[in-house]
Amino acid sequence: MTKRHVSLPEGAERVRREFVSDVDERLSAAETPDELADAVTETLVDLHGERDAYEAWRDDDTDVSPTAAARLANLDPRNATLESEYYAEKDEDAFARSKPLQWLWRQFDETPLADNVDVALAFRRMLAGHLFADVGEDIRLFKGITMTYGHNVELGDNVVVHDDVHLDDRGELVVGDRASVSDGVHVYTHDHDVVDQTEVTNYRTEIGNDARVTQGVLVRAGVRVGENALVGSRSVVQGDVPAHHIAVGSPAESVRVKPGWESVAAPLEAAGQRRQAERRLDDEAAEAVEPYDEFQRDLSPPDEE
């Protein structure tokens, strides 16, 4: 037994339900990306207590300083850019909807409400239903979670993702039922060529049902952490972790099978297989995009003819 039931006072519980329901209705009513951006903007205006100042600035009813104008403009996701917005291969249609939702996710975490656990879990659970590709029942998502797009993340039932986790979904990320991802974990779905870092390959990365990825772990792109497996703190997972195995280290190696699961687990020597090639995704930049090399390096090896 690790948890106990905690509840808000009745009045605060009612306020929380009304708040989450109101934002859910705003987002659900938006049929176009612009309508969704409007809904996010209105939500952030209220969350940050900027209603009077924002409306006066929007209607040009008062002069404001450049700093105040920048703050108020930043409430609208159309006036912001995200790192993933610059990726050449992104799905433009999917990103048009996920960007406002991801902006709301990040900006909510900057408000005092994000530290109110009951309110914040309910809010992120609702928002994940709009943002992620698929979301199961009773998920728990804590503060400081970041993602690349959001629309390539799939979470099963009763998944818990703790503080300051990065869910890279430049490729595809699938987290199974009852899986636990602890504080500070980074899970990747893309990798860079060792010579030309502008050459990116996307993968499908999987964390299986009942798996536990503990504090500070790095999971490389295209890896599968198997069902009921456990990855020890600060490990770097370079290859697959079979079901029911306990893996630790950098690179992570299976050191034992969970007690009681020996008869159904693969032998230790079967662990660590690098099967990323099987989970490679075929992604190409849109034809209209003109990619560029921001590093401008000479990548011609001296030993190459």
C-alpha cells in the first residue's frame, strides 16, 4: 500500500469540476485550428488573470509598453513558436491542432494551479484526451512533462508519468497499461546520424504493460521495454529489455528476472538486442519545405575518396 485517498473540500471540488469541464467544452467546440487557438487564448487569459488588460490591448483602447504587449500577445499560441515547429518532416495538419493544445499544457504548468495536485491531474487528464493520439482511463500526469508534438503519444489505462519527464514523439511513442515513468525520464523516438546530425531517423518506441522506468532513465529511440520489466535509476536503455527482466546500468543490461516470473521470462542472454531497424518509420519532409542545415559544417571525412 503506497497511497491513500485524498479529496478537496466540497466547495473546492465543485470549482475544480466546473473549471475542467468549462475548458473541455471550449476545446471540444473548436472545429478549426483557429477556433482552437481562440479557445486556448481565452483560457490562458483567464488563467493568468489578464482579462481586462488583454481586452484593452486587443481592442487598442490603451497604450501599453512593449514588454506588456509581448506578455499579452504570448497568451495566443499563434504568436508563439515551439522547437518542434521547425522540424521539416512534421505533419502540418496534425501540428496545426496539437500546437495550441501543447501551448496550453506548457502555460498551465506555469500557473499556481499546476501545484494543486487534484486539480492539475484532472486538468492534464482532460487535456491529454484532446492532445494525444490515444489515452486510456485513469491516467496520472504530473508537472513539467514535455513532448515533441503530443499527437504521436499513446497512453494505456492507469499510466502514471511523474515530474519533469520528456516524451519525445517525433516518431511514435506507445506506453502500455499500468506502466510507470518516473521523475526525470527521457524517452526518445528519434535519433541523429553520427556524422551528419541533421539527418534524423524516426522510430516507434514502446514501454510495455506494467513496466517501470525509474528515475532519470534515458530510453533510446526504437527500444522496447517489455511487459512487467523494470529499468533501474539513471540507466541508459540502448537495446530491448525483455518482459519481466530487471535492467540497470549504462548501457542497461539485464541482471536478473523478477522473482516468481522465471518460468515465463526469456533467459538473461536474450536481453539487450538492438532491434530498432524493425521499428523505423518512413518519414519525409513535405515537398513544399526547404530544409536547411543550421550548422553549416563541412561533413566530408578526410578518409573518404
